[in-house]
Amino acid sequence: MELFLDDANINWNSSSIFKAMTPVFSKTFWIWSTFFGGMFVLVCLIHSSTFLIRVMLRFKENLFFEINNSADLKKASLYFLSGTLIIPVLFEIIHFIEYMIESILPNKLQTYTFDGIIEYVGFGIIGLFIYVMGEVIEKAISIRNENDLTI
Amino acid sequence: MKTKQILELMKVGSWIIFIGFCIKAGAILFSTVISLYVNPESAENLYLGLDLSKLFSYSQQYYLYIISFIVAIAVLQAYLFWLLICTLSKILVEHPFTEEVAKMISQIAYYALVTGIIAYVADKYESWLSKKGLPTYQDWGATELLFMAGILFIIAFIFKRGVELQQENDLTV
């Protein structure tokens, strides 16, 4: 595993907001957490893409305001948010724990706040935007039903 | 969480990103001017560790092109989020389909497409520079931007249809 990741040139320390100067946890810990984290992200993003593809296929058939579209968009947004935010936030927490352990020793915490935060907030906004689109389609369905019922 | 609260949360997030990109563009512009006219060593750390010193010593023209790409993309992204803030302020949960919102979403989609194209050109330019033995500097995110533009075009289309439905509803006696 270690050899494989070394060959693939994967950096197990992750590009994070918080970064302890001297790593406390072993290289193996980071390799395995990166591996399982990566798998989790991959599964979540595949699920999210599947729901989005379903919606796009319905759009292709001119089925825009359908209750299934609204439900699928909401599911896609939840999977997208889990895939893009859970693991990075967990990694940040681990880095912070690392720093807390380190602080007993004379070490410093390096922070790369700006770009990291912008990236996470950006992912959050995209996920929430997809969710709001689900709500908007639901609203459109209610308008259409109202329209159909009006004599 | 209610949709209204989600919209408020998105507005706060968009403000953070908008300010972030403005600071990024401003900081890079400022340190570029410093590197060109005051101290060339500042090209080693233009913004959060962005090191363009090798490119600066290789050719000032190429250096300026790369800086122009970085600043142009940051400014366009800031403008994208400014448009998003305006759109979010105008969306009403009870009455989401208005001409204005539909127009603004298509505008965001067009700007995302333009930003994506510029990022793609910058990426290719950087690859061309790397063939000359210069290091690569950053991930331009062209594919993400183009993908986002595609999704936004579809959303803009949905909004247009929604506006038609709403008008039909309003006209029905």
C-alpha cells in the first residue's frame, strides 16, 4: 500500500488549512486514512453524479417539473456535500489534534487559511445551490398543479 | 433547515468567497507591481507561497502573461460570486420565478463559461511553459468551471420555463 501510494506520488499529509510543523501520527496512519477517505469521497461523488445524470436524462425527455427531479436533486446535493466536506473537515480536525499533542513540545502550527476556506465554502455553496434547485422545482410543480386546477 | 435559511447561509458563503477573491486579485496585483519596480525578490512569494521567481528571471513578458491570467480569473470569479449574491438577494422562496432572476442566472452561466475558457487557455499556456523547463504553478480549475457553466445553463433554462409557468398562472382568472 505504502509503495503503491509512493509510486502514485500521493501526499498523505493533505493540503489542509491547519498543518502541524512536525507530524505526530505515523506515515502509515495518513496513508490508510487517505485511502479510506478517498474511497468514501469517491462513493459519495459517484452517487451524487448518478442522481444528477438521472435528472439530466429526464430533462432530455422534456420532463422538467417532476417530483422525482426534485427528490433526486436533493439527494445529489446531500451526497455532494458529504463527499466534498466530511473527509476534509475530519482531516482538519486530525491536523488540529496533532497540533494539540505537539503543543506540549515546542512546535508551531502552520496555517493556510485563505485558499483552503474558500475551497470548502465554494463546495458548500455548490451543494446548497443544487439543493435549492430541488426546492425550486418542487415550487414549480405546485404552481403547475394550481394552474391545472384553475378553471 | 428551511430554504430561506439555506439561502441566507449561501449568501454569507458567497460574501466570504467574493471578499477572498478580491483580496487574492488585489494582493497579487500589488506584489507584482512591487516585484517589477521595487524588489524583484518579491516574485518568490507573491501570494500564499506562489513562487514565480524562476519565470520572472526567465522572461518578464511570460511572467506578466501568467500574472494576467491569475488576476483575470480571480477578478472574474469574484464577479461571478457578486452576481450570485445579487441573485440570492432577489430570490423569494414563495415566488422564485421572476424574469430578473432568470436573466441573472443566465448571466452567471455566461461568465462561468468565459472564466472556464480563460482558465483552459491559461492551463495550456502553462503546459507550454513547462515544456520549456519551467515549473507549473497552480491548478487552474478549467474543467470544474466549464462543468459548472453547463449546469448553470440548464438551471437558467429551467428558470425560463418556470417564469413562463408563473406568467401563465398569473394570467389565469
